[in-house]
Amino acid sequence: MTFADLFSNDAEPLRNPDQGAGTSVLERPETKESPVRDDGGDADRFAHYVSKDRIAESRATGRPVVALCGKVWVPKHEPSKYPVCPDCKRIYEEMMG
């Protein structure tokens, strides 16, 4: 096929796509999102800082939340039973100070 063949009358829908009745396919590379971080389980031993609104939304929808320290999880346990995450606490104090 030559360059001139691309612009022949047979290729008219390519020049004026609104006039053609064909379909276009947009190919996208497949990506996989992984919202769960593997922290070796250490972050599960702490209570993390997340807004109360986000916690309520997560409990209603089941969607994960992101703590100030970056931990991503779906809250299921009572945070008062755990010590506060030192990274969350440090970040919070920096924001408020």
C-alpha cells in the first residue's frame, strides 16, 4: 500500500469520520490497580488517622480508606484497642503545628 492509497476515495471515511458509518476501536493497555499495600502486617497493629466521614463512607460502601501514613485498608476493627500509628501521629502534628 502506498501513501497515495491511504487518501484514495476508498479511504474517504478516514478523512471525514463523521460521515462514515464505521466503528473505531480504541485500544488501551491493560492495567491492574492494587489498592492494598503489603506492609508485612505491622500497620495492622496500629490505629490510623482517617477522617470520620471517610470511615463512615467506607463502612457503608466497603471501599478502602487511606490513612495519613499511606496505609490503605477497609476498617473493620475498633481503633481504640490499638496504639496510634506513629507515622500518622507525626504527620497530624506537623499539619496542626
